[in-house]
Amino acid sequence: MFGSIIIDVAVGVAFVFLLLSVVASHINDLVARFMDWRSKDLDKHIRQMLSDPNLANKVLNHPLVAGLASKPGRTPSYIPSNTFALTVFDALVPASGNQTVVENVRAQVSGLPDSRMKEVVLPMLDKAEGNLEQARKDFAGWYDESMERLSGAFKRRMMLLSLIVAALITLLFGVDAIDLANNLYKEPGVRAALAGAAQTASKDTTTFNEAVKQIQGGGLAIGWSTLPTDAAGWLKKITGLLMTTIAVSLGAPFWFDLLRNISSLRGGGSAQATPAEPKK
């Protein structure tokens, strides 16, 4: 009996965290798209890689690259390595020149200002020994390595954004993880209703709206209607809010998978869906 209560409490808490994480994920995506971080970061990174404004402009305005952009005049958010290598070599030695000769590419690179690209690409071209395809392949590999670093920087920025958004959502809804768990433990009706809704939602994400309605009218200990009256109470409240913030920042996929696993302990099996925006 006690074990089933604990499982239901865990399911309910995980479900609330999942719903908050879905909201946070949508906000994160909206902010990233509005700020256009991916395309701006890629534009800046490519210009740093190529170290020559004219060459960078030729590459970014190349039809193969420009065609990947979501809107005309904007830098794409992603450029495949093979496409990037092809456009760089084409920008260095246009089709009107003898593009099949690596030495012509080497001559153009040698004329660029001293830079990291020059240091990396010249030995790369020498190693290719006149094989243009091999030279492009090696250049694409260098680009991939550079993109991994850029991707790491983007992920760190998104992690920071996720933490900030999670904190704002936690404060907006006043979700204290400690009070939430205590409330579910003490209220069998609320606990059972929320656990049942969570178990159903773990199988079918289209039921999220119904589950949200149950949360809003289910007597959960969320919001700011009751505030602590002493230092110990505030310490507990702040701790609970911090716990919620960290939990929400973990993301909806994390809580969806955990919810599936916990729900299976109640005999609910596993879900086949992935978290999505609640349908309206």
C-alpha cells in the first residue's frame, strides 16, 4: 500500500514537471527562432573560418548555400559539409577556371591573409596530391569538426536559456516541488486523479489538455495563495522552487521517458509517442 502511494506521488510530480517542461520547450524554441541564433552563429563562424570577407560573401551568396536559407538574404541555420566544401572550392576557382586542378585552389588559398584556414588547408591540399575529391573530403571533415564546436557552444547557450525560462515558469505558476509532493501524498483523491491522467497521457499525448484541466481544478499545492510566515518556511519554499526549476530545465523528453518508466510500475506499460505541444 505504502509503495503504491509513493509510486502515485512520483507519477503525479513527474507529470506536472512534464507539462511545465513542454511549456518551457516551446518558449525556448520561440526565443531561439526569434533571435535567429543558429543562422547568426553559423554566419559568424563561417566568416571566422574563412578569414576573408570576400570569400565568405561568395560562399554565403552561392546558390547552393543561399538555397538552404528559410528566407532570401538570410544565412541558413545548417549547411551540409559536402555542400560547404563544394561552394568554397567553387568560390576559390570559379567554373570558368580550371576547377579540376587542386593547384589552382592552392594558389588562391595561398593568396589569402594569414589565418587558421590557410594553416589548415594548405597542408590538406598538399596531402591530396592533386586529387580534388580527396581535397574536398578533407575540407568537409575540417568543417564538420568546426561545426561540432559550434554546436557545443549553441547547446550551452540553450541550456542557460532553459534554466532561465524554467525559473520564470516556476515563479509564474508558483510550483514548489516539496509542497506538490506533500499535497499529493496527503490527498488520495487528487493523487489518484493526477496519476490516472498521467498514465493515460504517457500513452497518448492528445490527452494533455484534459490532464491540464484536471491539474487546474484538482486542488494541487501550486500558486502563491499561501506564503511562509517564518525563515524556516521560506527556506523550504525556496528549496522547493529551486528543485522545480532544475527539474523543468531537464526538458520534456526527459520527463516523458521517466513518466513512462514510472507508469509502467502501475501496470501501464510503455508509451510509443514522444512529447508534443498540447493540442488546442
